[in-house]
Amino acid sequence: MRAMVIALVMALSLVFPCWADDAPKEGTQNVGQSLKQMGKDIGQAVKEGGKEVGEAVKKEATEVGQDLSKKGKNTGRQAKETGKSIGEWFKDTGKEIGEAFKQVGRDIRKLFSSE
């Protein structure tokens, strides 16, 4: 008899599980929903923070690029001016050397022609 009562109680508990208390189930659902919402909120905050950081990096990179461009142009101008001045120095020096050789040639001709 005892075995039959135990078997009957077990069968009924399997057939009617709704007799169990739903409070823990609802509590875990609420905790799960809270965690899910917190995850969404954290994800949204990270996304917004990433956008702000990305915009700041883009702005800084643009400023650095423009500054480098300006400095590069200035350096190019200075190099061009330096190149011109060096070229003029070589041109003037070449003319002076040419004149000196012409004068040496005249002096040698004069030396041999006067005898």
C-alpha cells in the first residue's frame, strides 16, 4: 500500500507540475531581463564612447595632416630657394674661373708674342 501511494504521488507530481511555486521562476526571469537590459545599455554606452573617440581621433589626425602639409610646403620652398642660391654661386664661380683661364691664356700668348 505504501509503495502504491508513493507511486501515485510521484505520478501526480509529474502530471501536474504547475503546483510548484512560480515565484523562483519569475524571479529568475526578472533577473535575466535585468541582465539583458544592462547588457544592452552597456553596449550602447560603449558604442557612443567609440563614436566620440573616433571623431576625436579623426579631428586630431586631420589637424596633424594639415600641419604636416604646411610644414612640407615651407620646407619645399626653402629647399628651392637654397638650390637657386647654390646654383647661382656655381654659375658665378664658373664665370670667374673662366675669366681667370682666359686671362692666363692671354698672358701666356703675350709672353710668347713679345719675344
